[in-house]
Amino acid sequence: MTAIPKNEAIERLAKAVEKASSDDLLQIYTELHPAHPLPDVTGTKAEHLAKELAAYIRAGIEPEEVVDLWNVVFPADRYVYYDEEDDVLRQRESRLKYAEQ
């Protein structure tokens, strides 16, 4: 099981957002601000939005937002959750299999 300190997870998210495509930026923005959807963003608007979103993330988002955003930014990383006790983001390597009842 992988453990990523919350601050490191936030920085990884911010760096990925800075490099995100226009389409991905719209998804990221919608995840962070669902009540205020944006129209299509391209060119210099996309660059500006990427910088704004990265700054917003670095300013401190809640642990639940880190998990939700992680699933948008890194969709291949599955089974991620926040461990409050250790203040880390945890990722299980594979889905747990439960015994049939």
C-alpha cells in the first residue's frame, strides 16, 4: 500500500494541473467548483486557468477534495483514500476481494 503525505499529494496535483490539457482543465475546474461551470477554455485562457487552479490547490484544499481531485487528475490510480490518522493519501495496489457471504 502506497502512502503519500498530504502536502506531497497536493504538490503532485498542482504540478499535474499546470501541465493539463484544456479538456482536463475543464474537468478539474468542475470538480473543484461544481456550482460554477466554465465554457470551453483554450489558448492563453487555458494557461491562465492552469496557473489559477494550481495556486488554488497549493493554497490548501481539504483532504476529501484531494481524494476527489486525485481520481480526476490520475484516473489510472485507483482505490485512493485519505488516512486521517497518519495525514496521508493511501493507495491500495489492487482491489480487496471479500469473501462471499
